[in-house]
Amino acid sequence: MRLALFQPEIAGNVGAVLRLGACFATPVDIIEPMGFPWSDKARKRSAMDYDGKVEVARHADFEAFKAHLPGRLILFTTRASVRLPDARFAPGDTLLFGSESAGAPDFVHARADLAVRIPLAAGLRSLNLSVSAGIALAEALRQTDGWPA
């Protein structure tokens, strides 16, 4: 299982996802460009004391990311018809989340093996990126018995 962020814009969200990846032994892919400067110092500040405990792969663009996909690409999007409770996950899946302001573009949707949405109460649009990643990862780990010991 992997988490992936498509062109994230908010450093705090990336930091929260890095901590999530560290705590659940899940590698994180970051697809550039990002909406903020990225350096070792920025990474350490956003991931705090979890920085050295998560495997992070940065990709120059979506094409570079696709070249390293180990299994299925599962896109989480508000445009999906498959609800999270109805989705089925496999251990080699990569769970991809679009940017905070724009989501994922059509070419990313076209490449996804499965598009999934987290059902929300009527009239509400979306969750915070890192909250969505946590909910999605928890369900995927539950289904694949992938929780850390």
C-alpha cells in the first residue's frame, strides 16, 4: 500500500500525510510541482519528528510517477461513483489524492484503475486532504490486513 499526493499546495497537509505514512508504515509519493518550496529543512519542519521514519519518493511529474507504480492506482475524488464502503483494495494499491484546490485533472482520472469517493453528509463538498488520506488508508489497511503489529 502507498499514499500519493498529486501536486499538493499546502505544506501542512503534506506534513500530516508524511506523519500518517510513518505511523502506518506506508510509503508516500509526491508528484510535483508543489505549491510551496520544498527542502530538507521544510520537510523536517512539516513532518516534525516523523521525518526519518517515512519513505518518501518525489516525482518530477505524473509521467515519472506512473513509471514507478507497483500496482493499481486508486484515485480518491469527489467525482467518483464508487463509494469507499463499496471499494475493494489490494496490498499493492497506491491511493492517490489530488491537489487541495483543483483535485485531479482529467488525464489522472483516465489513468486511474478505480476512482473512489468518501461519502459525506448532504450539502457538504469535501474533507481536508490529510483527513481524506487517513480515512482512505484506514479502510484499505483494514481490508488488506495491513495494519502494523
